[in-house]
Amino acid sequence: MEAFSSSTSKPARPLAGLRLVITGLDLQQSEHRGIATYSKAMLSALANAGAELWLLTEFQPKLRGRSLRTSPKAVRREVFAARVLEALNTGSSIAPIPLAAGALARRSSWARKALRAWQLLLDLPGYLLLKSRYNLSKAWRVDLLLCADNPYLRVERLSYLQDLTGLLCTKNIFTNAYRSAAGQRNKPLSVRLGDYDLDYHLPVASCRGGAQALPADHS
């Protein structure tokens, strides 16, 4: 009986030793809706299964100012981590509402065409300079184990951070995936995993088909 209880008391950890990259598009939105709740539950399940989780976000704030540039590396790391966590706490939207969907466009077909053309001009630089390849080994990292005293870790909205090892910050990766999926001639984004074992996609309808992961190179 004692042998049975000791064997069943140990939780199964089938994913122990795996380093997984989790796409965090829904968790960086300004509103955490139903799919975000599912995403948090999935993070908890993967962590309980023993996986080492890194959340991929496109929040990558710049550290401007002479004082920051000349500060010790540890200080710059803390400031960067605080700004990324603040961005996750505040949230944003991956794609603004098109100008052609406004009230004026709905009342006038001429205004709708003009606004659509203006929107294309605004988006043109992003499409022309579309980055199609990402290497996560070069992404900025936030090691959450070094942020134990950060107050953002105690915010209810960011409760999922307790299941993560860290954050991978790559500017505009979701926005470019959205653009790649929207364009007819653009190929899917390729994401090289580097030191990570698997790119795990939480359910994201807006970027479906816009990115593909390349396997980790263990050679």
C-alpha cells in the first residue's frame, strides 16, 4: 500500500527537459477575452507537465537616453524588463481598425475609396520592408527568475507569468505575420527556434497561416 501511494503521489511530467516557445499574441492584447483565458490554462498545463516555457511577444521597447546607454548592463536589463512587463499589463492591438471601416466611409462610397487608398499608403512601408525571417536565438530575453521583486509579477492580469521561465521579445513579429497572411504574394514568416525545441501556437485566428517554425538546429 505504501509503495502504491508513493508511486501515485509523484505528478507525471512528460514534457520535462523541453524548452517551448509560446506565441503570446492574445496575451498582449488590451483585453483578455475568452481565448486568453484558454491560453492561460494551456500555459499552466504545459508548465505542470514539466516544460520550460518562454513567451514570444513583439513588445521590444527601446532604451533611449544617454543615462541608460551608459548604465551598467544589469540596470539596462531591469529597465527593459520593467517596460516589457508594463506593455504586457497595458496591452495593445495587433491591427488598427481600417480607416475605410469608419462612419464616414459607411455613408459615402467615394470617401470609402479615398480612405482605403490612404490606408494602403500608410501601410506601404511596412509591406515593402516586411521582415520574413526571425532567429529566436537573437531575440531580446527577459529572465523572469531575475525579476522576483518586480511588482508586475503580482498583478492579476499577468498571473500567467508564474508558469513562464522568461519572455522572448522580437519587434513586430505578429504584425509582420498578419501582413504576410494578408498579402497574396508574400511567403509565410520563418522562425528559427535556435536553442528551443518547439514553437507552440496558442489558438490565434488572425495570424493563422502567417508564420512557420523552422526546427531547432542541434548540430
